Amino acid sequence: ASSSDRPGTQKQLASRATMSPQGARNRALVGAASLAVGGKLLSEVSSTFACGPRALARASPPSALQHSKVAANFASATTINLAGMSVGATMALGVVVAAAGRSQRSRVAARVVRGAPSLLQVLEQKKLLSFAEGQKLLSAAESAGLGIQTVEQLGLLKFAEKNKLLTTAENLVTNPSTPFTLLIASLFLGGAAFTLATVEQVDFLNWVLVGALGAPALVLAIAALVIFGLTSGTIKNRNFSRLEKVTTYSPIGNLGSFQQTEGFRDSTLLQTLEDRGILSFIEENRLLTLAGSLVNKPLTLTQSLGVLSTVEGLKILSTVESTAADNWGPFNISSAGLVLAPLALALLILNPFGLGLPLALALGLPALALIAVGIGISAFSPPQPTK
């Protein structure tokens, strides 16, 4: 069940689950334009050219005087074949965009497959953070003009949150069946494209279909290999389940009845960022732009200080994710500080052996740090389920 603890929850969830009419029209126009362009090119070119490499291969060997003409015909046929495949790939893209626009209307909140690791755990176990740091990708991005504030300026944070791109990517990557499913789809489309490319008579229409089927097949095959290499050998090494109570109303009889059920639900940190609207909050308040104005080249500084490798080595991201998902995780951290704080205050007042101040600081500073960390992690706790 989707969850949120802010006012107007059901209205917000309803707006997330349905795409705006303007967005639907934009996607429909893109899909229709792609199909129209492909159909126009198909009708214009196929009426003029209807030959392919096989037709040229079956022709009689050219004489010396006809050699240049045959070469020109072959080049023209090759160009038309490539154009056909391009038209087919464009039409396939239009169909995908149009289908994505319709499917977004019925988008529902998805969750990580039971027992699968989160995307943050995959990044830590595959050491991708230290890889990015070692290859100096952050400084290279800033040198190319892509700063930390770029995602805000382009509106990517709100866009990702509205369309659930983070959770969609996480569910797709961490699902163990994803590489196999993509590979099967790639083999099916690739086999169909190969069949059309090797028929006896290959004309422009055949090459359009080859492009329409072959391009998605290639993309799916590459995606299957990348995802398999990214997730192979990874495990769920930290729990991010949360015990929740959901109250439901059943219209039974004249008055109906309320029922309360309990159950564990996996909630990753990326899901919480979207559910709580944290990405929109960051973009609306220009926090990344503020950080970029306070620090010169923050991404390069992060890279030079070794922050990514330190976070990865200490498994800070997965620890925060697990603690935030735990019902009592943030409180357990703050409670340790709440125990130390009175002791520090007592030492400061009693001043035993004249060492009250240093002893109070030795206990008080860690106590304040623990309280602050607990409060901070609680901001990333999953929202309460909808009642």
C-alpha cells in the first residue's frame, strides 16, 4: 500500500498515480509525430526504390562500362536500406513513447522484490562509488560544465520524483529476473529482425521492419548484460523492512466496519525520498545551488577528500537506510544521547575533583551528536501508511 503522513495524502497519491492531461498530450503528440514521419518516409521512398543487396547480387556481372553504374546502384540501395532501418527505429521509438504515456496513467507504487538488495547496497557491494572517485568522474563532470546545481536548473529532481524514476530503476535493476527477461525479449526481436533481413526478396519495407525490431533488440541485449554484471554476486546484507499497521474500512452492513492489519513492508531509502517529497523540497528551495555557491567546485572537493570511498567503506548509506526503515531505529540512536546528556550535566554541576567541565564535554558532545543523528535519520523514515 502507498503511504504518506502529510495532509492531503490521498489527493497527492491520486495526482501521482495519474498523469496530467498536458503530459499525456505531449507524449501522444511525440508518438504520433514519430509514426507520421516514419509512415511518410515509408510511402515516399518505397514508391521509388524497391531493390536490395540480394537483387543486385542476382544480377549478371557488370561489364567494364557498367561498373560505375552498378556501384552507384549498390551505394543507393545500401543508403535506402539504412534509411529504412532508421525509419523503423524511429517508429519503434514513437510507439514506446506513446505506450509509456498511457502506462503512466495507471502507475502504482512498486516495491523491491522480497529478499533482493536495495540499489544502494548494490552500489556499495560493487564498489561503484570508489570507482567513480578513482576515475575522477566528478571532476570531469564539473570540467564539462555539469555542476551540482545542474539537476536543479533542469528540474530533474521534481521530474524524477513525479514519475517515480528512482524506484523504477531500483526495482528494474535489483529484480533477479530482469536480465533473463530482457535477454529473452532481445532474442525474440532479434530473431524476427534476422528473419526479415534474410528473406528471398528484401525491399525497403523489410528494412523498415528490421530497424523497428533490431534496434530494441540491441538495446535490450545491452541492458541485460549491464544489469547482470551490476547485480551478480550481490546480496541483501542489511534489512530495510518496517512493521506497519493499516486501517481499512469495509462497507459491510448498514454502518460498515474498520479492520486493522499488520505486516512488514520493504522500504528503501530511494523510495522514502520520493514518498516524502524530499527531492521536490531540495529543488524548490535551491539547496544544491546554495551548496554550489558556498563551496567552489563541490564535486571536485568531494572527490579529492575521498568522501565517496569513505562512505562506501563504512557502509554509511546502507546503515542509514536500514536504521531509517526500522520502526525504532532513529529513537535507539537518540536514546543513547538522551542517557549521556544528563550525566554530562551532572558532572558539570558537581565538578568532581575539579574536572567537571572536561568530563562534561567528553560526554556532552557525543550525546548531542547522537541526538542530532537520530533526529536527522528520522527525517528519512518511511511515511506512515494511508488509513
